[in-house]
Amino acid sequence: MYLRWATGALVVALTLLMWIGPASANPARWTAEGWRTDFSKQSVDLTEIISGGPPKDGIPAIDDPRFVTAAEADNLQPREPVIQLTVGGETRAYPLSILMFHEIVNDTVAGIPVAVTYCPLCNAAIVFERELDGKILDFGTTGKLRHSDLVMYDRQTESWWQQFTGTGIAGAMTGKTLDVIPSGLVSWQAFAKRHPGAKVLAPPTNMSRPYGQNPYVSYDSSAMPFLYRGDMPDGIEPMARVVVVRAAGTNEPVSIVSLAKLRKGGSLERGGYRLSWEEGQASALDTREIGKGREVGTVSVTGPDGKPAVHDITFAFVAHAFHPEMTIEG
């Protein structure tokens, strides 16, 4: 974990340590760590990449996912969030209570290789297609962060990828972009009711983690983000949740709307996309027990064609860091 939240003097000490002494850009040191990445190729300022604490694969991706049916999954609480993914008519659920400790699941759904990803510090749950230019990529965690967001790597070339944008930022794959597959965060009870026969990701049997527990207690109600050095957004709290709607076929945003605004109205339309909100889903980053987190509700977005559209529910500071040209509608 990047951070196990504590209280009092320990928080102060940890914060000072992280701010004054994080390991920043040093390709020579990264190479000495064993990275085979070609750091002469990059699309970002490498000084923006810092250590999150864990080493390469210190947060282990799940490469051989195990599933049970929704009817068999008895370890999930009604309001806890799961990533709902439908590919080729097949629907699966990936609980954040598991992804919290692994961040990446390399899976294949209906014959399509996918990477199901979650960055807790950004609350960014994004699914990518793993096949690119005729090559199937497998992803792991670098232990590095940029703008507080997970930096992934592919095991084939050891290029580094920005999770929030799905773009290669260092190495042979620099400038490449992964296709994003529409998915959404829904409550477990809603998923199980609609898809009782669907597959649900189960905890790995070869690793022991406190699944169901949130190691980032009260993170999403804190005043400031952690391990973030960039500018803060104007007119909105940095940790406020926002909905980023992305255009079909691209990773570029169409609009960014605060969750509070959407929650107040229940629905709205922006650029031909319809956004809707309903209650019933807990925050994964609030209380120690994920299923008891504060109400944040479920967001759904449909495109001009009426089909589910790519969108993210993230924090305002994240949306601003990666899309500073966009206005966040508060």
C-alpha cells in the first residue's frame, strides 16, 4: 500500500518524509533497480514520477484470476462497490475490496484480453484492452506514481504506462494508447440482482490480504491528496468526486462534472451524453470496512447511441492534473 493512514504525530512524520524525501526521476537508479525500460524515450517530464513506496510488483497484479458465480459470492456486503464489465455479451464483477490490494487484474473476457485496473489514490477504476498492435500485453505495478496516479508497466517491453490516461509515458511503447472499454462502479447488491449467474472475481488462494478492509481510512474526506505535487483545481475542493466523460473511441474528455452537481439533479446531459445518479453505493475509501462507507451512489453514462459510455469517477485534483485545459463544472 502507498499509505496506511494513521493519526496525530505519525501522520505529520509520514507526510513530511514523503514530501521532502520521495525518490524522484533517476533513470540510472531505476536501471540499477533492474528495470529494462528504455528511459531515453519518454513523453512526460520524468521528474514528475516519484516512488509510492512499494518496489516493482510490490503490489502484485492478479495474473490468473479465480471466479465464482454471483450466487456463490458470500463475502461481499450489499453496498460495497464492484467494477461491472460487459464484453461480448459476458458480464463480470471485480470487487474493489480485492483490487484495493492488487490494482491490476490481467484477464480475458469473451476472448478479449483486458486489464482491469484501480488506483486507490485517484479512485480511478478503468478497464483497458490488452492487445495493442497485434501484441498481447501483461501489466504489473511499478511502485511509482505520477500526479498521485498508478504507473503501470507491461512485462513484454517494460514500458511504463499512465493508468488514468492509458498512455505509454516511458520506454518502447511511449506515445501508444490503450483502448478503454466501458465499465462502471456499481453496488454489489445491484450487480447480484441483475446478474445472478455472472462471474465474480474471488480472492487469490496463493496470497493473504485483509480483503474487505480499506487501508486508506478517511482518505476521500481528507482536505488534500497524498503524494501529489501539482496545481489544485479552482472553485472545487481537490478531493471532491467528479465524473469525467470520455468520447467514444478516444481517451479524451467530453466534460467533467462534479458528483455533487449530478447527485443534486439526478441526471443531466452534456454533449449528447446522458449522466445519471442513484443512491445505494458506498465509498471504498471512507471507513475501515468498505461496505460501511459513506453514500456516494452509482453513476451511469450513456452515449449518443444509447450505449454505455466510457467515464471515470475520480477526484477533482486528478481531473485537473491530467486535463488542466478542461473546466470542472461544480
